[in-house]
Amino acid sequence: MLKKLYLFAIITFISSTAALAQNNLDIHFNGMGFLDNREYKPFVERSHTYSGVRTELDLGLNIDSVHHFIVGVNALHDFGAKPYFAKVNPVAYYSYTGKNWLFNAGAFPREGLLDDYPRALLNDTLRYYRPNVEGLLARYHNEHFTETGWIDWVSHQTDTEREEFLFGLSGKYRPSLYGPFYVSHYFLLLHDAGPGVPIPNDHIQDNGGGQIRLGLDFSHKTFLDSLSVEAGGMASFERTRGVDGFQTPKGFIANAYFGWHQFALYDEFYKGQGSHIIYGDSFYQYKTYNRLDMIYTAFLANRIKGQFILSLHQVPGYQMSNQEVFRVTFDLGRKVLARFKD
């Protein structure tokens, strides 16, 4: 399926070159520097300090206002590591950006597309170490409704490497543009098909989870700049084919966000059965968990933002865990390099 989409994108590119009067070539540069120190009492093995800088540079050929081809690199340098760029991810995709539709096919940045997923489903280290989606994404949106579907290949099958891919759906519905109420949902599933050379007693596995939330957004309706509360249900899904059926732990989840000028508080609470979601945050394997983020935006300009976040994690039976994060993100936007004429 993906090969057919690539072929369609190439044919579209070739057939559209006659309309060069609308074509232009642009460049885009963005990135993030991060220092993320984690002292997790329940997970000593995950108590690391992540620090580095990630930069993305790409060139875009815009056939017209809706058809785009983007090629570039997304490079990571861990501070103190050698060689300088420990990991370089290619960026190469076709993008359709219509009035109500977005469609990407190829290897494209997840930032701005999937970074709103709850940490219980997609953990926040993916932002540092797996910045791209490698597959497909389609999004429909209007003034009341947004729905996104995607598939991401995380491992290519060889004789020794496993075939793994994630697919998911997320969306939000706001019945009134002026009312505070909305409903949102998130879902993902990891499919693990194993390596090409079978391993004795190895089985296909499926793992994932989902959330449905009801929310109220009172931003700019009180003395606070931002005020929102959400509550809903969470379930995880896990099975080993041929061994057992789906295990579906469930629980209640709620959060609140308060923002005033440069300061913000975010608190999330989970109560229920512990969930094992491979790409999710491990804290949600506990039956009770609370996370409090204290956020200070040190500077915010048109193209750059610096934020400090102190996170406190609490689960019964352990001392409070702490996490300190400082991030600088920048995005210079797309700049036109050349315009083509007949």
C-alpha cells in the first residue's frame, strides 16, 4: 500500500511540473535543545539525564498551494556523545494540505501532529529519540471536529529484527465554538509480528490502549489565561496470539490545566487497574498515580520558546519521584528560496 502511495506521489509530481508558474522551492529549519533529569523511585533503571539538541533541516518543493514534496534530515546530538550526530533520521514525504484535509506519506516529523497524545499512551522520550512518523497520516478537520488516523512502522522485519508498527486514531469534537464543552479520544495499537526466521515459542503480540475524555475549556473566560479540566476513562489492550485473549485493564483518568502569564500548573490523576502499554509511560502500570507539572515559560518570542518544568510523580508505597526539564524550541518557519516561472 505504501509503495503505491509513493508511486502516486511521484506521478503527481511529474504531471504537475507543467504548472511551474505556481511552483516554489522553500527551506525550513527548526529544532529543540533539552535537558531532562529524571529521578524515578519506582524505576531506578529509568532514572537518567537526557540532554542534547535535535535539529531538522528540509527543502520543500511546492507544486501549488496543496501539493508539497519535502526532503531533509532530522539529526540528534546527545551532549558529550561521539560521533557528533549519534542518530540522523531522513525526512522524505509527500504532503497534501487542503481546506479540510491533511495527508502525509513518507517519513515526516511527529511534532505538531501527534504530540498531543497522552503520555500514558505515547511517552515523552519519543519527542527526543523518535521524532518522525514513518508511514501515513490523514487528518480531517472543520470548525467543530478534528479526526486523525495514522500508521507508523517502528521496526522493519529481517531474519533477526521484528516487524512492528503502530496505528492509531485521535480526535476532538466541540459542539459550540463559544461553549466550553468538548469530547476527545485517543487510541493506538502496536502490532509485533516477530522476525523473518521464526523463534521457537514466539508469538504475534498486540499491545495498546485508548482514552475517552470529556472536557471543559474556560480559557480567557476567567482571570486566568488558560483553564481547562478533563475526566474520562482509559483502557489498555494486550494479547499474545495463540496463548491468551485480550487483557483489558481499565481505569479513571482526570486532569486540570491552569495558566497565568508565564506560569502554569498541570495535574493528572489515574485510578484503576494497572496498564502495560509498551510505548506509554510506565507510571500507569500502577493502580494509583498522580503527576503534577509546575511550568515556567522563561521566554517566548515569535519563533523561540524556553520552558522549565518541575514534575512530581507520586505512587503509593514509594517516595515522591521528581523530574526537572528545560527545553528550548525554535522554528524559523518556511522561507522561499526560489520561484519558478514558465
